Amino acid sequence: MAALGWLTPRRRSATARSVLAGEAAAEAARKTSLQLEREREEAAARPAEAETPPEPEFPVVGDVRAAAFFDLDNTVMQGASIFHFGRGLYKRKFFQRRELARFAWAQAWFRIAGVEDPEHIQEARDSALSIVKGHRVSELMSIGEEIYDEYMADRIWPGTRDLAQAHLDAGQKVWLVTAAPVETATIIARRLGLTGALGTVAESIDGVYTGKLVGEPLHGPAKAEAVRALAAAEGLDLGRCAAYSDSHNDIPMLSLVGHPYAINPDTKLRKYAKARDWRLRDYRTGRKAAKVGIPAAAGLGALAGGTAAAVALHRRRH
């Protein structure tokens, strides 16, 4: 402290306190460092405790061999897209009130029952094919853009839209897979920023609809075959892919992937999904169903064919 003799008493006192504080802090740091070192040594000597591994991140960012496949009707969109499309065509006088009544009845059944009824779907599909016969594909595509804005945009389930966006944000491709016409599905996919769509292909020659289908409607097992064909072409690992649907009719598609989700599920799908610990989400009442667990890769879709060829034929004719 002699070195501080040239300072005034007050300055010497303040400086001495600073020195004392610094020395005390340094000594405390040394003691703390030794204590922490002892604690680390003791922790290393203790047996490792079993830890519950965290749920893996999903979707996995940057996994280019993974993709997501979404059913459309009542999964991404409330109601059935073909009936919304029919309303738009009626407004533009493509058909008469009698056909509109059939569309309205089938749509009402869909909303009340919450499931796809093959008989009603077939009737609506036959009506749609007869209505578009003789019209140009480009004409229907243009009208479809308008109909989306009028009848479909506000019927997209926000929860399902967020799920699709999560896959996109992770760098994965997202596809719609639907029995709806591929043109309608493509418009919806584009508006939602998705990768593309697999849908039922209506035959056209020189860009004009003939009123017939190419192959069969993309429904049930055919969806699984379409997903399988697309996965092979895209180099995807289905065990790392996800699929989303509301209907038990899509169990073949859901069973094909490693991450199946039941979205707004009908009674049969809910029961099937719970028995297999598939994940559940329900947006119909604004509530989210509890997650049921990590799904396991399982099964193969039932055999159906011709979907990939139909899509290829459709593209060659345009």
C-alpha cells in the first residue's frame, strides 16, 4: 500500500477498496473454479442415467428423399371440390338446374355424413364428364381459377394448410392426391403454393374433352399406386414420407408411408388410426386432437394400376 502514499487520503481509500475488491473477486473465482471442477469430476464418476430420447424433428429439414401427400376433400378443403366446381359451372350456365340439384344433394350428403359415398361421387363424376364434353381444357382451367376464388379459397382448413407449409419450409415437395379432376387439383395446388397434384384424368383429344376418363378414377387403392409410381420417379423413400387423409378409403395410401396422419377422420379411419398409433388431427370444431404417437412404416397399398400411364397419356395430349 506504500505505493499509494502520493494520493490524498480519500483517493488512497477509494483505490485501496478497488484493489481489495479485485483481489477478492479473483480469489472467489479461483475457489469457484475448483468447486466446479470437483462437481464435474463427481458427475463423470456417477453412472449415466437413462434419458428419454426426444421426439425426432418432423418434418426433417433438408430431407430431399421425403415428401408429403395430401388428400383434398375434407382434408385440405371443407367439402368436396367437384361440387364447388359444379356450382361455378352452373353459375356460368354450363348446365341446367336439374344437374345442379344432383350436385347439391351429393354435397349435402358429404357434409352431413362426413365421408365419401361411392354412389354419390360416381353420379357427380358422370354428370361432370357429360357437362365438360366438347369443352376445351384451357377453357375449364381458366374458369377453374375463377371458381377457386369464388367457392374454394375460404374453405381451406388453416390447420392442414399449416401442416403442408411445414413440409415446404423443410424443403420437401408436397402433392395433392385426389379423385377430383387433375385440372381442378392442379389449380388448388398452385394457389396453395404446393408442388403439384395427382388427380383423375379426363380424356381429351386435341385439347377438347371427350366425356370419358383415362383409366379409372383416382380413388382408394389407385391413390396408393399413384403415390408409389410418383415416389419411384422422384427417388423418394416412402418410409420417410408423410400422407394425410380424412377417409378410410385412403388407408392404402396412408399405410404406404412412414408418417400417416388422420385429418378430420371419419369413424372407420379414426378407429383404424388409433389401433396403429397413427397421428390424429381434427380441425372441424377448432380443436386439435391429441397426438397419438410416432407412426410406424407399414403395409402396402392394394393393387391397382394404370394411374401413372394415365397421367403420362394426359400430358402427351397437351
